[in-house]
Amino acid sequence: MRWLMGRESRKITREYDPRDLSRICAMTEDGIIGARPADLTRPAIPLWEHRAARRALREAGRRSVDEELIFRTIEARRAHLAPLPMIDMTPDCAARDA
């Protein structure tokens, strides 16, 4: 998408789905151009998670924030919120019938 900026004198409108920032579209007078991230190993993130990571970094005193730092923050927050293994609470029928 960056290659288009500066080359076009016309207005470019960017559109994205706030549930998945990994897909961005640019609407030009010639039509719609789709864009994917350069690094396809990055996970898809929603807008709220991107904003939360930036907010956390600002609150931690970070003035300069780049893509790598945002994704590391998101991955750390996701690891912290990972679900714990479930405990099987199903009654043991064999023990009950004995």
C-alpha cells in the first residue's frame, strides 16, 4: 500500500475490518486494491487489541512504538490470558455403583 502513496495525486480511501487488521483495502478511482502484511507470520489482530497494546506501552512510558513491539506486547498479553487446562468434574460412575 505504501508504494501507492505519493504516486497518486488523487485521494485514496483506506478501509479495514476492525475485527481483523491483517487485511486492508485502498479504494482509488481505478478500483479497489487489496493489501496483505509483508510478514505473513504475524497473527491477525483486531483493532481493540492493537489499541490496548499501544495504550499499555504508553502507560509503561514508551514514547516510540513500532510494529515489532506492538506484536510482542499482544503475544505476551495473549499468553497471560491463555486458558488453563480444564478439570474433569464428571462423576466416576464406577465408584458410585460400587
